[in-house]
Amino acid sequence: MARPQKNRKICKPPKMQGFKPFGLAFCETKHIIMQYDEYEAIKSVNYNFLPQDEAAVLMGISRPTLTRIYNSALKKIAKAFVEGKSIIIKGGHFEFEKDWYKCKKCFKLIEGLGNHVKCSDCNRFGKEALINLNKK
């Protein structure tokens, strides 16, 4: 029996839900699911220029595990790029360091502040206006 996966620590959710190839309608493309931990690995190593051992510590995983996650993300990005597929970022074994919400109207990311979470751009608040990103 396989050991259960630990949750990977994610600093902040991505600003977008994914990407689509230019010149193709979203509904016409096949989708590739990139998990939050794969996004975080790519962001840490390629965007923040962290060595893999430091990125692994930030995510609360071993360096070999980070390498597997990172390589999986690279394969998905390459497949989407070459085959013209959309990438959707969602799911996986993860936990955010803080509570995060997204405004349903303007899609702004909002760091959670308990029961007083409010979108500063729209002045909307509450369950009807915000999506809790911490719930899987």
C-alpha cells in the first residue's frame, strides 16, 4: 500500500486559472490539468530563481520529490505548447500558508482576514461574492 501524500505548501495561489493557446477557442482545445504544487515548483525554480533544495524546503517536501513535481510540470507545459492545448491550474495535495479568496466579479486575489474578508476593488464581501480557494 502506498504512503499517503503530504500536502505541499503553496505561498500564494496563481492570479489566473490557466492559459489557452492564442488563436484557438477555449472550448475547441483539449485541456491539461496542472496541479497547484506543479505551478509552485515552476514558479519557485524558474521565476524566483531558487535552487531546487531551497524550493523544496519552502514547499515542505524533499528535494527528489520537488524534482519529480518540477519535471511533471515541464512535461505538461511542453505538451500544451507543442500540441496547442489549454492549461488549467487546479487540484492536488496542497495547503496555502494563509487563507485566500478570489472575488467572483473582478477575480482579484484577497488574503483572508477571518470573517471580515472584502474585495477592496468591488466592495463586495461574504460567501456570495468571494470564492474560498482553500477548500478543495
